[in-house]
Amino acid sequence: MEKGSDFLVIGSGIAGLTFALSVANHGTVRIVTKRDKYESNTKYAQGGIASVFSEDDSFEEHINDTITAGAGLCHKDVVNFVVKEGPERIRDLIRWGVEFTADANKNIALAREGGHSRHRILHVKDVTGSIVEEALMQQIDAHPNIRMYEDHIAVDLITVKKLVKQEIERDRSLGAYVLDKANGTVHSFLAKKTLIATGGAGKAYLYTSNPDIATGDGIAMAYRAGAKVANMEFFQFHPTCLFHPKAKSFLISEALRGEGAELCRISGETFMEKYHKMKSLAPRDIVARAIDNEMKTNGE
Ligand SMILES: Cc1cc2nc3c(=O)[nH]c(=O)nc-3n(C[C@H](O)[C@H](O)[C@H](O)COP(=O)(O)OP(=O)(O)OC[C@H]3O[C@@H](n4cnc5c(N)ncnc54)[C@H](O)[C@@H]3O)c2cc1C
């Protein structure tokens, strides 16, 4: 059995890395990640990060846009929290070395995306995610308390209940069983605290912009350990990908529409005006349903 650490982080995307950096001054951290350390949804994110950064924008407007785009399903307290925390978390990224694209006056350049009534997308050209991942990784590599294990797949959580093999009133995680792909051995990674930061499960769908790692492992592990899982219908999706029957789909970024690109039929005729007042910049669920409807109606 391996010697334990204070923190075990499963996953090396933006969630796992920022958590690791936030706790590393309080104890030892081990990060396990199932492929190379950069492979994640984070690496592929393009458009950027929405946050209130201009004087003609406000928390109220960002909150309202989010609640509207959420079609009444958002938890208002969560929206409030995320929107209001945004600028400070962006400043963390800047402190950690992310240089967001600036405009001619050297202010942060803000783009616009679907569902947003204001320009509020901070970005690094159209490679925001890989630059963020790279900047965080430099901090991780330099931190003496953090150790990264690549090609290590967490297969299940270790819990008190699993060890004593009987019902207990309140179960607790003690770490995770982790498969070292290089030699096929499963190790016990013990930790006082374990963070599951394994991202989504986009690969449950036949067509997705998500990379192969997005298989929902963490959700399954948490579920098996007795955690409640909810909102499983809300997986990130993109309405516009390049489709090729023999190649992987890749994202045609919404930022294109933010700059004025329009969705149209094969004939060149636009159609989004029939579905929403924001036309091609309508929220993603509306755009996706409109495209689906057009394709089915017109057989394109
Ligand atoms: C093409 C694309 C474009 C996007 N564009 C944007 C955008 O413009 N703006 C925006 O806000 N969001 C965007 N997103 C969404 C954004 O990338 C994600 O919401 C975000 O990166 C999720 O971060 P995460 O750390 O939770 O998960 P991820 O970045 O997916 O990281 C999960 C990590 O867990 C690891 N892992 C998984 N299972 C295991 C296991 N069993 N054991 C060990 N490790 C495991 C993975 O290898 C990976 O390192 C985009 C996503 C894609 C795919």
C-alpha cells in the first residue's frame, strides 16, 4: 500500500489543477490523470471564459442572461455565486500567468457568445483552454508539494464501508484505487481528502466535441460510493461541429457567431430569425433544436 498524501486530486483539467494549487500550501498533493497530463476538455476549450470585466456590464445582467439561457432551470444562488466570483477567479488565472488577448488600448479584449447580451468573453486568441492548461501546469510543476502521476486511471474510491465490509452510518472516502497503465498494477492512493475532477461524459454520445477521456468515470465512482448524482441530462454540447463521417468531429467555435457569422442552409438562406430574436447568437439549446428541425424538415 502506498504512503498517503493530504490531498488526492483525480483529473488534471482546470478544476483539478486550480484545486491543487489552492491547497498545496497546506499539505502534500498527488494528482492522478488517465492520459498525459495535458489531455482534458480544458485543453480543447477555444472561445474563452465569460465574466463581467467591462464598465458597461454588470453582475445583474450576467445573472439575468444566465438565468434566461437556463430556461428557468438554474439554481439562482449558484448563478449568483459563480457570476460574482468570476472576476476574482479570472485574476487568479492572470496571477498564474495567463495573458488574455488585449485590444488596441491594452485593455482585455472581450468577445461575445450565444445567450450573452454583452461582450464578456475573455480569451487567448482562439486557444484559451490550452493556454490556461499550460499556465496552470507550469505552476503545478514548480510546486514542491505537488506530484503528478500520468497514465494513472482511478478505478474506484476507497471508502471505510468497502474496507470494513459492512453497513456504517456515515461513509467516508480514504482515497482511490488507481491503475498504473505502464505495468497494469492497481495501487491504493490514500489521502485525507479526495477531489474528483474527472470532467464530463460527452463520449456517451456518438458525436461530440469532447476528447476520449470524457467518459464520466468520476460520476460513476461517486455514485458507487453512495453520492447522489443529479442533472445528468445537462452535459456540455456544442450545436456546431464539423461533421465528417470518418473523422472526429471538431468544434466550429461560437466565437465565430459572436463576430457576426450566421447559420444557414445549404442554399445559403439564413433561418435562425424564425426561432429566436438573438438569431445565430441564441442560447445553445435553441440553436441545436433549430438546426435539427431545419435538417429534418428539409432533408439536408
Ligand atoms: C472543444 C471544446 C471547446 C470548449 N470551449 C469552451 C469555452 O470556450 N468556454 C468554456 O467556458 N468552456 C468551454 N468548453 C468546456 C470546458 O472545456 C470544460 O467545461 C472544462 O474544461 C472542464 O474542466 P474540468 O477540469 O472539469 O474537466 P476536464 O478538463 O475534462 O478534465 C478532466 C480530467 O480528468 C481526467 N480523468 C478522467 N477520468 C479519469 C480517471 N478515471 N482517472 C484519472 N483521471 C481521469 C482527464 O484525463 C482530465 O485530465 C469547451 C469544451 C470543449 C471540448
